Amino acid sequence: MRELDQIDREIIQLLLEDGRRPYSDIAAHVGLSAPAVTDRIDRLRAVGLIEGFSVDLDTGLLRDGVPVLVELAVEPAYLSVASDALRDVERIEHQYTTADASIFVHATVGTDSVTALLDSVLDFNRVRSINVHLLSNSSWSPRIGSDAQLAIDCVECGNAVTGEGESERIDGTLYHFCCGSCLGNFTERYDRFAADA
């Protein structure tokens, strides 16, 4: 694992613009060979920075309901439960959670109301307020800043993971460590818990 450099940032931005862009095209833009671009993308995926490649739909071209922005103020203790529950609602496209226990969702409401959409997943006794705004337009333009750096914390000790850090996939989950000692401690404890389970 190492720090992001300008070429990594350019590769990420090109993929954000078009996730299906051929690696040879990316290589021509950044001045590397296609295999070198492949290696960098594989490294960014292994670290977990690139989670996958997706399709960005222009839902304005579909007749699927009315687009809305919903602001939910919830009890602070209910924030993570509500956020997890909303993640599974089919008609919600994007979700944002704020530090003051508010959740904003961009959703498409069909023939049902916003309340009916959320009623099956939320405990309304723990929701303080709901504000619904009708959207006339929306756009999604993810970007990576020119000074962006990896900000990964060691799962064992909480220290920042630097270029000397290590990553390990254990039972399908990717974990990051600041050093081999933390990796060893974590895997030893994990194996002990797994054996006791």
C-alpha cells in the first residue's frame, strides 16, 4: 500500500467520468502503459478505494414517479438504525447522513406517498420531523480533489495506515493494518474467536 499520487487521481477521475473507459484510453491520458494502468486500478480496488464500477442512470428519462428530496431528523441514537434501514429501500437513489442526526434521501415516489414509502422501514416514533421537497432537476458529479490522500485507519490500533501498511482479506472482508504486528495480533485474536464460536 502506498499514498495516492497525481496519476492515481487522474485515473480515478477518468473512471468517475466513464467507468467503462478502456484501460488503453486511460493509459494514453496519463502517459502509462495499459498494463501499468491495470496494476494501479487493481491496487486501488485491493485497498478498497474503488469498490466497483456502476451505471449512472438519467432517471429523468424514465416514468417511474416523482423525484423528491426528503429530510428526516431522527433521534441521535436511532441514526445508524434508520440509515441502515433506508439503504434497502428500492426507490431511494442516494442517502446522506449529517452529524446532527439528519438524513437526506433522494427518492422517487410512485403512486404511494413519502410516508407510505418510509413507513415499512422506519419507526416514526423516533423520527422528529420530515421535510419533503419536490425536485425539478438533479445531477451527480463525483470528483476527486487534487490533494486527496488515502485516509485509512488500522483496525487493530487506530493509527493511520501509511505506505508501510498491510491489507488482508479475512473471510471475505478487507482489513487494513499499520504494520505486520497489528496484522498478526488481529488475525491471532480473530482465529481464537472463530475457534471458540
